[in-house]
Amino acid sequence: MSNQDYLDTEETGRVSFDFRGYLFKVLNLWKFVLLCIGTALLIGYLINVRKQNVYKLDSLISVENDQNPFFTANTSISFNWGGVSGKVGKVMTSIKTRSHNEKVVDSLQLYMQYLVEGKYRKEDVYKRVPFDFKQDKSKPQVLGYPVGIRFLNDNEFEVFTEFEESNKSAQKYDDKSTHKITVQTGLFTKTYKNGELIDLPFLNGHLLFKPSERIKAGSEFFIKFSGFDGIVNNYKNRIIIGPFAKSSPSVLQLELAGTNKAKIVDYLNTTSVILSESELENKNLYATNTIKFIDSSLAVVNSNLKDVTDEMNNFRKQNKIFNVTEEISQISNQLRVYDLTKEKEILKLNYLDNLETYLRTKTDYTQIAAPTSVGIDENNILSSVSKIISMASERQNLEYTTKESSGLIKEIDKQIDSEKNVLLEIINSTKKTINIQLSTINRSIANLEAKLSGLPEDQQQYLKIQRKLDISQESYDLYMTKRSEAAIVKAANISDITIIDEAKDIGGGLIGPNKSLNYMMALMLGFFIPMFLIFVVFLLDNTIHGSDEIEQLSKIPILGLIGKYNYKNNLVVFEKPKSAVSESFRAIRSSLQFIYKKQQVKDEGKTLMITSSVSGEGKTFCSINIATVYALSGKKTILLGLDLRKPKIFGDFNIENDLGVVNYLIDENTFDEVKYTTHIENLDIVPSGPVPPNPSELLMSDKMRELIANLRKDYDMIVLDTPPLGLVTDALELTQYADATIFMIRLDYTKKGMLSLINAKYKTGEVKNISFVLNFYKHKTNHNYGYGYGYGYGYGYGYGVYGNAYHEKDKKSILKRIKKLFSRS
């Protein structure tokens, strides 16, 4: 191919990614990929067998609206808690509060674990141990360290531990306070009897054997205590609550996941029970506050009634009983009616005064008594009080899960303040109305009292005492009636939260680990990780591995292939003429004849320059054997060692490098003095000689031009062993003498970037008639696909496409054969 043809080709830097080469690279490393997949699957298996099973169970509760079967329209003590939707929100908030989860954890003592030694870890055996540990909550229990229990017989057990450090953290579970304790380091054991007090720095309580359980001597269990706050926080974050269905928003589903199904069942069911009890307690709070208010008022009324009764008894003892006229009796009855009405209005007024003071001075509005307890039945007051109590209760629930400065707290405070201001205005208006009514009642009482003013003083005194007695008795009866109603309402109240479906272990519920997914993930990772690593290595690999890559990187033709051949020296063609490598060099010789024929060189000796990019690519090996091939074919051949910087060719011919081309070029010796006749017929050799200080200048000299001209006359073939083209410029000085040039490429060694150097020089015409020879060639299916070139002689260690009958076999030991078997991949 001419230089102009080369100029018309695509630049080598534009070569796209070799997907087919990458695919064959993967196929070449199939053992590595298979190993990675197997390792990943093994890891997946170990994860599946070592990881604890995770279960999820659920329960259902319903939130109803003011369930009270004894509540009737005639009951004057009324309670209004809003609609179901508001309650549902409160219930969902309550379950996620810390206070609620503290109650559940404390009631079940979930901070205490019972463990046994399992295959991979200590297993939780909640409710599956033959004993109960009744801890002393007033004394500390060591945190985070399992304390061993070893049963000796049916009545004795042994506590054993082995602390590495003397300082440990402990907690008292009565007040949840944490302490630092000092323990004995090293192995500790102590024997106790069933039910005997355990009083140790790290463990306090009584261990009781279960009568229904059989104790196996030598069996071991562990008791482990955890921090109360950490356990509460763990359950608070794990429990899930939400509507069971859109069609029934008042039915809530509680879900909890964990590794022990018995714990999940107990936690969910206890959560529902405590939630129901707490809701009933909050529901009865209004009635409880009302009863407290009535009791306090009743105590005062009862004291007044006793005093008035004593006063009447004393008056009767000191005076005779009077017979009043019918008219006086009627007036007295009217006064009693007015007095009772006045007393009721005063009670209302006192309640409103107290309520106003409470609203202005307090911040907790959940302690307000029912207005109906004193006979106030104005809807505006009842509604406002109910709203304020409801919002105050909601605020208390939010305080457990929300910061004081949050927007939700501020918004509800704003609503409470707004409703409180409305209620204060209603109170002022109601008080004015009551005062007007009291003025009217007082005038009526004054008019009736004026009619009695004409009676004797002792009769007037008797009537006054009787009026006070009647008022006190009526007030007492009224308060007793109200208290009874409140007590009935409280006693008849049932929780608005009903358990529909308790949590229960009926089998199933397994949600993890997803073994199939783990195996699938392991398979994917085991496949894609090595694929990615191979991709990175393939992408970063800048070494030439096959003839296909050379064709992509350069348009310079490939002249031949030389297989890897292990031999004691470089004289393979001469000493192993039937080997595949020898046949390869003969094929190269045949290909060179076409190059020389196209050049129409005059009837004189032909020159062949052999170079490479760097040292170690087989340039000298190729020079010696090509020269040998020509010599054995009857051509008078000479091999010139022109690598003046690093001479090599003399060693294989058992000659010294004391005299050589350098001595001739500096006119120190004649050519005949530096030329050696080898033991190979028709082959002469001229070594490089001593290393000169100016090799480039010597190769550019007229003496060198004269030498080549003389050799063309005396020899049929002149082989020039030159320095590497990629390292020094010496080889470029010799291209003017070369009729053909061989550029050696050693597979799996030569860098791709080196081809850009020879491409550039070929493009500019600095080198001509150049061809590539591939050294260390191995037949590998991941490269060299689609070529062949007819050179099958160098595949492997002397095995070619023509079979074993045409080539000598390389005798290999059993160890080498085994290595070769595993290296073919």
C-alpha cells in the first residue's frame, strides 16, 4: 500500500470500542467469572442461613363515637368529645407517642431478654424458658451484657459471667435512672437455690422455676438487660398504624415487624389494651373533675346544713313550737322558692367567676368541671368548654412527639386562645344576665319579708332558720343528685376503642430475609462485578494482544506470525529446522520475495532492516533466524549488528564483541577483520563491536554508505539488526539502505501507542516497504478472529494447522502440560 493510500485512510485515534474483543476477553476469563458467581452465591447462602427471620403481624381496632349505654337525654351531666374523625387522629398520634410506648414496654418488661446460645448468635427465647426472673426494680441491673444461668439440678442453678472491664453501666427500672457499677473482672460463678434472692452488683432479683416446665441439668440460658429509652424508641419507630380501608376510616390496623413472633403478638395486644384504658381514662377525666368539684362544693353545703340543723334544734329547745297561719305558711313557701332560685343563680355565678379566673391564670385546661354540674345549660358555654378541653387534650398528645416551638403546637395554641376569648365574652354576658335575675329575686324576697315584719320577733327568727334549713337541704339534695349522675356516667362509660381482631401467631407472617431475592442479587453481583472489572482492565489495557487490534490501529500489513518457542538459544531455525517456528520464518522469507519482486531491484544484494518499538520484542531473534533461513536456502547472507548501543547477536555464535562494525566505521580495522564466518553455511556475521559515544553519527557517515554498497555486490542478502525505532533515531538513519523493513511486534508486550509512532513515520515517508511481524503469537479465540493470513505454523509450542506429522514436537514435562492446560483460557 502506498503512502498516498495511507493518507486516505481513517486516523487510528478514531477507532471505536471493540465490543467483540471485550466479549472474547470475557469468554477467555470464564473461569474468573464463574468463580465470582460461585463466591457471590456462597455469600448469599451464608447471609440466608445466618440472618434471622423477620416476621410481621397485625391487629385491628375500631374507634367509635361516645359509647355509653346508660347515657340518656334525662341525664343532666353531659360530655361532648367531638366526632370520630378527631378521635382517629388522636389514637394514631397516641400510638406513636413515647409515653404510650413506655407503658407497653414497662408492662411487658421488654427491656429484659431471655437468650440461649444458637448456631450463629444468641437466640431470643421469649416465653420459652423454664423459669421467671422477678427483678428488683429498685436495684441496678447491668446493661448490654448477657448474664449466664446454668441449671445444676431441679433445685439449684449457677449464675456465671466473665467481665473484661470493671466499670459497667447499669439501670434501675423503677425510676429508669442509670448508674455506674463496679464488677469483678474475670470468671465469676455463684450457686443459688430456686427462689433465693440474687443480690449482686450486676443482677438483682429472684429466679423462680416454673412448676410446669422440666429443668434439664446443664442447660444454659442468658438474661440480658437493655437501656429502657433505647427499647422504647426502637418500638416507637417500628410500630405502624393506619386505616384498614378507605371505606372504614374508623377501623385502624396496627402492624409490627420483628424476629420474635411471641413478642410481636404481646406488644400489639398490650398496645391495644393500654390504648383502650388510656382513652377511657381520658374520657372519664371530665366526669372525674366534675365529681371532684361537686365533692368540694358538697362539703361546704353539708357543713352549712349541719350548722343550720343545730341552730334549729337549739331554737326549738329554747322556744315553744309555733303554729303559723296558712297565709304565713304560703309566704314562707314563696320565700323558700325564691331563696332556692337565688341559691342556684349564686352557684352559677360562683362557677363562672371560678371558670373565668381559671381561664385567665391556668395553662392546662383539661381540669375544667362540667358547667351542667351547677345547672348551667347554655349551649354556647357547653360547646366552648368542650372545645377547649378537647384541644387541650390534643395539645398534650402532641407534646410527646412535637417540639414546643413547632407550627402544630403554635396553631393549636392559637385556636385555644381564640376559643378562650369567645368563652370569656360569653361568661361576662351570662354573669350580667344572672345579676339581673338576682336583683329581681332580691326585690321579690324583700317584698315578702316586709309582709312578715309584723310578726313577733321569735316567729320571724323561726321562719328565717327554717328558710336556711330548707335552702341547705335543697342544695345538698341537688349536689347529691348531680354527683350520682356523674358517677353513673363515669361507671357506665366504656372505651371508644374496641379490639376487633387481636394479634395472633397462626403461622406465616415471614417477610424476611427474602432468600430468592438474596440469591438473585448475589447472582447479579457475582456476574456484573467481574464483568465490570474485566471492562475496566480491558479499557485500561494498552497492550497489543492480537492481529485484529493491529489492523484496527494501523494500515501497515502483517507479514507473518512467529509463535512462542522455548529454546536454549536463538538458533531455532538451524537447530530445529522442522519446528513450527522455523516454518514461520520460511513463510516470512516467501512473503519478502513478493516485496522485492515488486520493487524490481537490480541484480544485486537485497537489504532487510529489522527493528521494533522498544527492547525485548524479539528483534534480534528474528534477525538471526531470518538470516539463517536465507543462508540455508543457498543465499549468501550477512548479518550486520547495527544496534551499536546494546549489542546482542554475537553470543549465540560463540564469538566476542571486541571487534565489529564500530571498528570498521572508525577506520580502526578492515572489514575482513571484523567479519566472522559462522558454522552455518553461507552465513557471515558482523557484530556491533564496542559501544561508541556517537552511534548516530557513525551510522550517518559515508563509510556506512560505502559499506552497504560493497555488501550489495558481495552478498545476496544483507540483514540489518537495528536499534528500537521508538527509543533512538539510529534506525531512521538506516532506512535509506533498507529495501524492506520488518517492524517486530510482541503480543501481550508491545504497547498500542507505539504503533502511532511508526504510523506517523510511514505516513510522512520516513520508512518505506515496512511490514509487521507478530512475535509470541498464540492462537486465541478472543483475538485474531477473521484473519489467518495462511500462517498457521506458529500456533502454540510447535503445533500448526498442518498437524504433528510435519513439525517436530516440543518435548514437555508433565508439569508443563498441566500448566498449559490451565493457561488455555
